Amino acid sequence: MKNKFFFVILFILLCLLWKHSFASAIKQSAGQGVQPEGEKSQSSKLWEELSGGFEYSVRVLASGACQDPANSSQNPDNDFFQIPRYLADLELRPDFYLNFRLLELSAKPRVNLEWRAWEEGDREGETDWDDECFVNEWLARIRVTESLFISYGRENLQWGPSYLFSPSNPFFRDNGRRNPKREVPGMDFARLVWLPGLSWTISLIANLDEGRQEFLLFEFEKTYALKLDYAGQEAYAGLILSRKEHDRNRLGVFGGWTATDALLLYGEGTIAKGTDALYPEKANNPFGASMLAIDDEDSSLKGIVLVGGSYTLEMGPTLTMEYVYNGPGYSDGKAGDYYHLRKDASDAFDLIGPIGDLSKLTLSQTADPGLRFLRRNYVMVQYNHNDIRDILDLTFRWTQNIDDGSGQFISIVEYFVGEHTQLFFIGTVNSGAGDTEFGSILNYQWMIGLEYTF
């Protein structure tokens, strides 16, 4: 315990000392810059060039969270997911950037210290500490010409205008907008980017390693994509053709149009032949059914479409609405079979022997059947108001599952105390019974904390 605290505090002190030393070196180098150009040494010129292209920031986050696990068939008595009731985190997030001639370098190392406590399930009454040191993102990019760039690194590649999720993105299922204080784990990419004109960008992207991402059931597969972007004065659009190494081709699109100064209309989508998602099907086993990829070889088109719009009021708030049609999602009949299979697997969770093993396998499959959303029709409405008196940002979001009636409310409150300190509160409340999508995992979750930037 003491070693963990000592490690985090020592790392913070080293960063502060390094920051002070580097700032002093820059001032000293600037002072030497008054010498005539011919009298400067090559080393001093190089140092000035390096120091001029170097940027950095360091953030420290301290937060506490409380969450209430739902006692559903997906997580019987909290023994499957083993979700802790209370969490406390101390996170150190330095970001470093260097732009030197034709080379751009960046690194985002992280140090996390976490305390957890359980009040439900097999771990009831337990507490533990965990510390972790890692690099969430890093990048090396070379400017070959004024319009051609080559890069490799660990990145969080996001695009598109949608808030709920980004269906056009073949790499990440989470766009990071549900909780801006939780970083999306980066994955490893090689990229070639060409700018043939002022409005066009062509990218070749290879996702070569899972990096920091975790895959519960489906294993990581290398993914390759060709991405075309257009950006005009009043409209923008993107097209992404991608393919996983042992999977199908997929076409993604996104775009937006500034209809008026206050109104923005946008959309995203993806389409592919078949899907590797799992669906409940009759089977000769104790549960009478299994989760199978029944549409894996299907030649029919499966698509996801998201359409949305944002309107900014004169007083400052922005109102947003999005509708999603999730083509691969479960129909009413498939959803009924899914929850029936999940209930049978849950009832056998504590049994010993092959049936207990089958229960755990089945619950792993129902927890992640390969669908970003379980059903087919969703609506999201959002109220956002930033820079209230230059100190307060507010976001309130409601997502409604039209098919099963469950919903999710998210509130994001950020309050700035001076130039370097921010207080934040992020809360999530889920509504719906245990046999609905949003009612299956958590009843609620709230997170309160402080972020300091230097």
C-alpha cells in the first residue's frame, strides 16, 4: 500500500521537477539567442529548434464513484461481472508533443492508482488496491511531402458527428462521449495520409494490434481501411471501406450540413453483407438453445443508420436529437429467445460440472453478442450548454430503447475553479426491468472528482 502511494507521489514530483528544469533550459536558450547568428553553435541552434517545437501538459485526476449492480439474469447476484460498489482513483496524465522538422512525436503515459470495494456477490466485504503504469497513446509521424504523411503509433481514432456512437467507425465501438473523464483505450495503427487538395483527404489505415483495448469474447483481428474525407464551407462527408482479416467487407459513411447558423443536420451509417453477431438458436443442450453466428455467411445486406440534428438557441444551449435504426439488432421474437436463454444460463450459474461451465460460456456470449446495441430502434435527446459565465459546462442526455422501453439518463457537469482546476460530476441512471437492455447491468453510477492541469 505504501509503495503504491510512494510510486504515484514520486512520479508527480519528478514531472514537476522536469517541467521546471525544462522551462529554465528554454529561458537560458532564449537568452543565448541574442548572440549574432554566426556565433551560435550548431548545438545551440538545434536546442532552440527542439525547445521551440516541444509542448506538454500534465493533468492529475482524483475521483470517487458509486455504482449499483443490477441483479439481472446477465449478472446473477453480481457473481458474473463482480462489479465493485465503490471506487476511488488517482490518475496522472502527462501529454508530450514534439514537432521537429519533418518529424512529429507524441506520447501519453499514464499512472493509475485505484481502490475498490464490493458489497454484493462472492466478493462481498472485500477491498483491494491496484496500480498500473502504461502508455495509452503514442505516435511517430513523418511529413514526406507537404501533402503526404506516414505514421505509426497507438491512437484513439474517432470521427463523425454523432453523440450516441459512431457506426461508421470500424475500429472503436466507444466514441468516449458518455464519460469524457474516462479515456478510450488506444490501439496500434499504421497510417498513410494524402491531401490531394484543400477539401480532400485520402487515408490508408491498418489496425495492427489491439493495444490497450480489451476484447471479452470476440478476439482481436487486424483491420484495414481506405478512408476518403471531404470538408467544404457548409458541408463535410466521409466514406470508409474496411475489412477485418478473416471477416467481411464493410462500408461506412458520415456527413454533416450546416443548414443555418443555428441548425446542423448530420448522419452516419454502415452496411455489410451478413454479420458475425450472435443470435439465440435452438440447440441440443440442457438449455435448449445456444448463441450462434447464424448470419455469418448471409449475403443479404445488414445496415445501421443514424440521423441527427443540433439546434443552438440564442441564449447559448444546444438541443440535439438522434435516431438510430440498428439493422442487425434483435427482433421481438429473438429478444424473447435471448432473455429466456439468459435466464436458463443464470439459473445454472452456481451448479458444478459441465452445466455450470456451459452457463458461464453462455453468459459470456449474451454479455457481448457482437452488437453495439441489442435492439433495433433508439432515440437520443440531449441538452448541452457550455461556458455558462465562463465557468460551467452542462450536458444532459436521455437515450430511449423504443423496442423494449428501457432508457438511460446521463448528466455531465464540469465546473471550473480558476485557470487550472475543474470539479466534475458524471452520473448515469438506467431504467428498465432486468430483462431489458439498459436494466441488465447497472441501476445507477455516479462519479465525482477534481482535475488539475499544469
